[in-house]
Amino acid sequence: MDKNHFLDIVCKEEERLNGLCQYWESVAQEGNVPDEALGRIRAAIGKSGLLLNKKFQQFRKLCAASDGEDNGRVTKASDLQGFWDMVLIQVNDVIGTFKALQVCKDNDWEEKEENKCLVKSSSTSKRKVMLRQSAVEKQASESVQPTPQAEEKARVRELFRKQLQEMKKEGRKRVPKRMSDSIEIYAPDAMIIESPSTYK
């Protein structure tokens, strides 16, 4: 699979989401939509807009970067597939919300028990998206093997950190724990004690 394959998929999903958004915008303009349903329609359209304007554009840039190196990193087909899998989970979540809205609309905006399950499953899929993203990020961070230069830099950084800690520790030993409230000045004939408050 190359970037053109993924770009074709993005175009198809983009058309589908745009069509759903236009349809539900027209439904929202009808006067018989209850406020709660109208809020859910607006939320689903908003989520679609975010996907279209943010994630899809980010994915297109990733596809464009797959032609060459981007900041020293090469984008592979597996990178494109992994990113698209995460985006597709969010797309399916939005489509599930639209399906639940359609069931509500078909029932004259009355929520049936099975429709409540559809709404709950869309919020459950959000949690799954978050868990999937964190798992992918964790796997990516674990799969990266440090180069010998990176290991050397980390070792030197750790050495400097330990030296700095030792210097701070030595500095704290030299500073008295509690400053005296008065300053003693020794004069050859007599000892004079002055309080710091007299200097103000």
C-alpha cells in the first residue's frame, strides 16, 4: 500500500462525512427537532468538522512527507496505516453517532432503549480511541532503539546531573543552617553588638 491508496480512502471518507454533515444540517433547520437532539446533531457535525479540518489534513501532510525525509525521519507505509487506523476509529465513532441520531429521527425523536445503547457505545468507543492511542504511543516509544550517539549523550547528561547534585550538596554544607539574628562586630577595645534592624 502506498500513499495514493490512503489518499483515495481519505477522499471517500471525506465525501461521506461531508454528505452526512450536509444532511444533518438540513435536518437541524427543520422546526420539529427537540433541543436535546439538536445539541447532539451540532456535536456530531462539530466532531466531523474537526476530523475533516484537523486529522484528515494532518494525514494528508503525513502522506506528502512519505515521499522523502521529514526532519531526518522517513515515513513508512506502516506509519500511514497506523495513523489511519486511529483516524478511522474516530470516523466510525462519528458515523455511529449519526446512525443513533437517524434511529431517533425515525422514532419521531423519541429515544428508545436500543438507541440509548448506541449513544453509550459511541462514548465507550471514545475511551477505546484514547486507550488505542496511548498503546500505540507506548509501543512506538518502546520500539525505538537508541543509537550509540544517543546513549553516549544520555550517559554524559546523567554524569553532569550527578556532578551538579554533588556541587549543590557541597554548597549547602558551607552555608550555615540558620543565620544569627544579630551581627557581632569586634573592636579592639570593646565588643559592640548591633541588630540588623538598626540598618534599615
